[in-house]
Amino acid sequence: MKAPSKLPPRQLFIGGKWRDAKDGASFTSRNPVDGSAICEIAAAGADDVDLAVRTASEAFASSGWKEMGGTARGRILFKAADLIEAEMEYLSAVETLEVGKLYRDGLYGDLPATLATFRYYAGYADKLYGSTVQLPDYAGRHRLNYTLREPLGVVGAITPWNNPIVVAGWKIVPALAAGNSMVIKPPEDASLSLLRLAEILQEAGVPDGVFNVVPGLGETAGAALAAHPGLAKLSFTGSPEVGALMSNHAGGQFRKVTLELGGKNPQIVFADANLDGAMPFIAAGNFLHQGQVCAAGTRVYVHRSLVDEVANRLVDHARNIKLGDPFDDAVGMGPLVNAAQHKRVADYLELGVSEGAELLTGGNLVERDGYFVEPTVFVGQQQQRIAREEIFGPVATIMPFDSTDEVLELANDTHFGLNAIIYTEDLNRAHRTARDLNVGNVWINAFGIPDMTTPWGGRGGSGLGREMGPAGIESYTEEKTVQMMF
């Protein structure tokens, strides 16, 4: 596969129409393989965001989207899924071009997961039930209480660059299935796939104004959307630092908020782990998509009896990864997303050495065009910053432990709480450890893309609320209680 020769629209999508930013501003999308410009994309300002929110509000009130019922909305979302499936290769290529992830990872991972999201919530759209409560008579009259589950109104979403269409789908599809309208700001490093998705949703039959896309910079378009008083809910996936600002905006205006803010996730390798089965997952937990994954398991706690073997195997894996063009099937790792991330990872590599971690392999930027860094493995200690802070790069830190109590204390010694991965053949140990980890999600003897049917989200510094599963669509509704006497 090669980079796409034709790109999606590169303007704002508001009210079913493509338009430039009011002030004519734009930003440059760059190819992380060599830093070259891909295209210019219109950059929304506060006035553009305000127009998009007002347009979405009008569509919520008058487009008929919420009134048409879940079955009709579901048919439209099923059609959108079919349209996505017809161009999975193209959408994967667009994301590879902008983000640098392996083309095959998008084609066989991200896009199938996106399809699953669309089809799951398309089927859920007509299953948002209320409830009834049987109550005793009062003052000689019968009573009936029941609840209604209603859409919120205008939902604002701000999405990350590492898995653009997947994470956006977690927000878009349940919000639309529940009858809401939406304004989404895609990441400036990866806007094109969501701009194409706007065309697909329009073609599938989503009414004009129900879905709007405002590409732009975080400090302008993102800030304006987060602070807009016309939103009923804000859903954000990104860094903890920015997420704290999102929470302030939402809380000050008493609206719903969902935040997914990354993590510094533990992988725990017990003495009885099946290393032949575990090592591919341990490696993926550190090196998948260049380590630019919120669920990456970059704190690798290994029972002391296995430290040397796990370290040697992980080093061998890292040294055998071929870096290069992510469209090349022989390549195992592409570039980091941009120059800022390239420098951030470089700073942590230097920090790991200066703080006394043992560098086993990697540790360098690659002398070539683009934003490449060597897959890196350290043996470190809990207090070192490479073992405590989210690097968002292909940097593993192995740390030994001796007992279950010790590793639980180490794993929970963090302000993050997104994800954890356990490797053991002891069923009791697996379940007890899963119970005692302070995270929102636990994998046992595996690691991969979260399943659509179950909730995903973090605790503590990793965020608020849940996406996916029934909770993912219910969070885009308000439950109303009706009390009646007759």
C-alpha cells in the first residue's frame, strides 16, 4: 500500500457544508516520516466554534434526528458502517500518512474496531429503555413511577491523534445513536480521517447540522469548544494537563463530562507466567504504535526469578524491530507523531540514564529524516521518572519484585489508574490481583484493543466516566423520572 493520492476535504464541516475559517486561518498537517507538509487545513477560531455549536443546537431542536426514534437512527449508523467498511484501506492510509502508525495496524486493528463501534451502537439505538417502579397507593389513589432516557442535546468532543478514528468513534456513535447532535474537534496532527467521516455520515443520512467538525489548534478551537455554554456534555481524550482544564470548564457550567487522560500502566509478570505466550503481549504493550498508546504497559514488573529472561527476550524483540516507512510491510515501527513528541521522548531517554537506570538497548534518536527513535529497554527503579511519568514513546522500564503484596504496592503507587496487565497461570492469583489493582481495566495474559461491549475508562489521574459498552451510550442520555397518581 502507498500513501493516498487524494485527500479528504480540508475545511470546517458545519451544518452539512464545507467552509473556510472565518478569519481564513489554517494549519499545516505534516508527514512524520520526513517532516514534509501534507496539506493545509482550515483552523477554526472561537467564532467558527460558536457557529458550529449554535448550528448543532438548531439541528437538535428541529432536524428530526432525536424524534425519528432509535430504529431509524440505527439504520443510518449501520449504513455508515457499511460505507466505512468499503474504504477501510483508504482510511487506514490517511491515518498512516498523518500519524505514522503502521498501515497494517490501522487496517487490521483500528478500522475493524471502528466498525464494531458503529454496529454495536447502531444496534443499541432502539434499546435505551426506561424503567417502572411499583408503589403502594397513597391518599386513596394509585401511583405509577417510570423513567425516560432522553438525549442530552449538543455534545462537544475533543479527540487525540494516536488513534484518531477509533477514539472518535467511541464518542460519536453512542452520542448520535442516543439522539444527540455533536461538534467534534479532531487533533491538529490527525484531522483528515474525521473530515472524511463527516462526508460518510452525511452520505449515510445523518441530517445536516447534527454532526459538525471544527479542525483547529487546541488553544483556540479546543479551548473555545470546551468553554462553550451551549454544550450539554464534553467528552475529552488527551493529556492529564489539558484534561484538568476540560474538567474546570465543564464543572463551572454544571454539564456532564467524560475524560480519558492516559496512564503509566503496569505489566505484572509473575513467576509462573507462560513467557512464550506472554512476551508478544509484553512487547506490544511497550512498542505498539511507537509506544504512543494510552494503555501502554511501560512499567514492566517482573518476578525476580524471571528478570534476566524477560529482559533478554524484550531486548531481542526491540533490536529486531525494523524502523522505516509505515506503509512498508517489512517495517515494524514507524516514526513518532511530531517534532515535539520526538523531543519529549529524547529528554526522557537522557533522564533515564542520568537518574541511574540501566540501559539495555536503544536510548537514541535515529539519524535520519523524520521523528524516529530506537525501541528502548531500561532496568530501573520505582522512584525514577521514566518509571512514574507517561512518556508516550517506545520506552520500557523493567523492575523486579519478590511478592504479590510488594508488586501490588508498586503498581498502585501512581496517580494514574487506567489499565493493568497480569501474566500468571494461577487463576486465584489472577483474580485476586485484578481485584486489588486501582485501575479501570485489567487484562489477564493478553493485551490489545478494548472490546466494544465492555466499559473503558480510568480512575484517579486517568480520568472520569466510561466509554464503550452500555455505559458508553447511557452517558449520552439523561434519565427523567415521571411520577403519576390516578
